[in-house]
Amino acid sequence: MTLLHKTRLRVMAMLVAVGLAAFAVIGWTTAPVWPIVGVAVAVSVAAMNTMTKKLQAPICLACGTPLSEAPAGLYGRVCPSCGSISGAGPNDTTVT
């Protein structure tokens, strides 16, 4: 093996070692942040679940009155209390 090949091999090994060391330092310094990311994801999921809980049953988007008894018309369900139209229309799958 010539001197040039040995030098190239040493340079390549040094670059790999520096890259691994940089990756390790970044991983170690960001380790305290990992639980915060987990808590943020859990809070986001809980908030989304709370906000969309009412959308399981058909409700009026204007006043919040349940529309499960209202028949579906061409443009959706008509709210019996405020008269606004909510829903998907004739292809509404929540019609009982």
C-alpha cells in the first residue's frame, strides 16, 4: 500500500469519525428536549379529541343544536331552532 493510499484511508476514517462525533454531540445536547416533544404531541391529540368530540353526531354549525332528528335535504339538514343549513346534503351518511 502506497503512502497516498494510506493517507486517503486515514483522511476518510477521520471524516467518518468527525461525522459520528458531530451526530453524537447533537443527539446528546437535544436529549433534554425529547420529553417536551412527547408532551406537546399528547396535548395536541387531547385538544383535537376535545374539539372534535361534538362532530360525532350531526349538529348545527351555527347554534349547536343536535340535528339527528332533522331530515337531510338537498343542501343538508335544516336546523329546527335557527334555520341554518348544516351537513353534507343528499349523500349524508348519518341519515337514520
